[in-house]
Amino acid sequence: MVSTSGTPRLRPYTFRDLATLPQLGGLPVESRRAMEVVAHVLPFRANNYVVEELIDWGRIPDDPVFRLTFPQPEMLAPEQFSRMAAALASGLGDAHVRAVADEIRQELNPHPAGQLQHNVPTLDGKPVEGVQHKYRETCLVFPSAGQTCHAYCSFCFRWAQFVGSRDLKLATDESLRYCDYLRRRHEVTDVLFTGGDPMVMRADVFARYLEPLLADDLRHVQTIRIGTKALTYWPYRFLSDDDTDALMRLFERIVASGKHLAIMAHFNHWKELSTPAVRQAIGRLKSLGAVIRTQSPLVRHINDDADVWARMWKEQVRLGCVPYYMFISRDTGAQHYFKVPLYRALEIYTDAMTSGSGLARSARGPVMSALPGKIALDGVADIGGKPVFSLSFLQGRDPDWCKRPFFAEFDPNACWLTDLRPAFGDTEFFFERELAAILSQRHPETPRPVATQLEPLAA
Ligand SMILES: *Cc1c(COP(=O)(O)O)cnc(C)c1O
Ligand code: SF4
């Protein structure tokens, strides 16, 4: 499919293909079995582009895109792994396997951070489905047709929605109530389409969500952002799918309307930027006037290395993309396998940052997208002879929290905000009381906690 003959067509691979993919043929049988065991618990999806053009099969299992997409045995705890292996070997059938899979999934914190119920806005007393409005200027929209991806990241914190029942999903239908909401919210300048990956939608479906934003009554929406990993997982989306031309014309209409079209591209490793297809796709998006900003979580086994980030950011700048965020990955799924301690994240960020020119230093990080807001770890300060973490908000539930430095005790094992203790013997961080007040008054009528894992990452 290296696209000399004919047009590449997306062929998804799922756990059923693990037994037959020729590229896996060189692996010992036990390794293939192990992947199948994990793929019965955590979602697996790859495709012909990932397998044929991105992964260097001579370098597995260390190849970063292999680790990014294919299940690794250590993603389950040994006991969980044995439990699933036993279920598969038991001969008790699919229902039994599913029950054991669900049991293990429940142990993997499928809904971290209890966020969504606080972020769904209301209109005329009713929740606006498929919308999250956490920070004043920016609304997230989750189109129902965009709740999957061209392939899945093994670390995805939205993994529960790919294996779960419908009620784990948060999505808006095409009734476009979100536009009614936006018409009344003149402070919203940015609408961010996310998923899953909204680029899995057909152009005509996406148009139904996008076109209303171009009307005069929504001119306060200045920027349309699209969170996507399609540049990594299926760059042909922007080159040669059936409806690519229609999609490009839709994007051109956004730009012609005077709005900013921002592609929020999810890249984890410089290798994802290395194929002819991704470079052409980036070129095409830029030529129609979109700006590509890039973001990624820091993930052990995939990119926990300053050189990888430095090279990725330099490469992005060379290709005309703007590095935007380095995220800390959150506590869900196979987090024991992927997590990186905060102090280490800071080292990697600092080393990578200081090795490039100013243009390769535009990514903010390391950032936790947490319950109170987006919090950056700014450094380790020595105060009164004691090391402390210095942190600040990039976005807060209360906009006034931004840029105010606050301090936590240095802890080499801390991996997330909730692991941190206030420094200097304080009993709480400065924002905690107000946060509790905001959370208790907001949307008291919101019916029940639904999916909580849907914060943007690619996305
Ligand atoms: C990250 C994020 C945004 C966008 O924040 P920016 O700083 O404008 O990029 C908006 N809403 C939510 C819920 C987010 O997590
Ligand atoms: S991290 Fe983003 S692109 Fe990757 S599987 Fe999750 S939603 Fe899809």
C-alpha cells in the first residue's frame, strides 16, 4: 500500500487480526497470545497505514508506534493477566470472557477525576449533551459520529468509551442544541471539536456541525479547533479519501469566513512525522490556511526521553507546526505501565526545551488537565533550604487563578496533582475552598455522573 498503485483505503485491524497479521509472524507464539489476552481487556485497533508505513517491524517491541498501538503484556498486572488468560483457556465461552474483561476494566479506574458532571453546561435548565464548558472562552463539542479513532493509543484515557456500553459515551447528536447554547454565550471565542477523533466523520456529517458556526449570529466564535490524531493514524484523510475534496472545501469555507482554523494534532513521537503521507497532509492543511498546533502526553515506554521530544519539536517547527502542550498522562487504564513521575516529567520537558531555538520552545508543560484546571509544573524551587514544586494554572475554573504561583512539597513519587501536598505546612492549596464551592453550586440539576474520561488530549 505504499501508495504507488491506486488509492490507499483504510483497513482497520482489531484483536481478531492479531493471530493472522503477517508482520507479527516473526514473534514467538506466546507473545502473540499475550497480546490477544490484553486486547480482550483494553481496546486494540490499528490499520494498514500504521502497520505498513509507520511501524518499523525490525525494531519491535521497542518501536514507539508499535508500543503506541499494540497491546503490551505488562499493561495488565500479572494477576489480571493470568485471570484473563485463564478465562480464555477455560472454554466457558464468550459471555464468561466478557464478564472477566468487565471485572478487570472496573479495576482500571475507567472514569478518572470525576470531571464531566461538572463540565456539562445547561440551557433552559437542561444539560446540553455532548458539550463541555469548563473554561470561559472555550467550548468542547463531542459529535456523536466522531467517538472513535482510526487506530487506538494504548495509553488512551478515553479507553473505556471504546469498549464500554453506550452510556459511557458523551456525545451530541446533530440536533445542534450546542449552537443555541453558543448563541447565548458571547464570551465563547473557541469551539473545539473532539472525540474520539472528529476526523473519522464524513465531510457531509462534519459540515452539519460546522456550517452553523459560520453564520452571523455566531461571529463571536473566532476560532474553530479540531482535535485529531488522523495525521498520525490516517493522513490519507487529508489526501485521498472519497470525500477528502469535500472536506478541504469545508475547511476553506471556515478560513474564508474570517475565522481561525486550528488543527490540534496529537503526535507522540517524531517517527509519526516521518512518512511522505503525513508530510503531504500537513502541507495541504497549511496551504488552505489552517494552523497546526501539536500536543502529546508524556508516556513511559513511548516518549519518556528528552531527545525524543527535542527532535519531535524541531521537526514540527521545520514542518511549520506549532508545539502547544506536553501533558502528564492521567490515572486510568494501564497507568502503572505508562506513568512518569512529575519530577522526571519536568526534567524531560526542561532538557528538551532548552535544546531547541525559541520556536521549538512554544509547548507549555508539563501540564496536568485536572479537576481545578490546567496546571503546569513550572520547576523545583529551593525555598528555605527545602526543595518544593512550583506550579501555576494555565486555565482555571476560576479565571483569576491563572499565573499565581503555588507550592507543593517535593515528592519524587508524585505522578498527579492529587499526590501532592501543600508546602510550608499549609493544610490546603489556595484554590481548594473556592473549587469546592464552584463544584457544589454548578448545575445542581445535572442528572447523574456519566462518562468522566472525556477531556481533550488528541482531541
Ligand atoms: C485544555 C482544555 C481546553 C482548552 O484550553 P486552552 O488553554 O485554550 O488550549 C478547553 N476545555 C477543556 C475542558 C480543556 O481541558
Ligand atoms: S488518545 Fe486520542 S487518538 Fe488516541 S485513542 Fe484516545 S481519543 Fe483516540
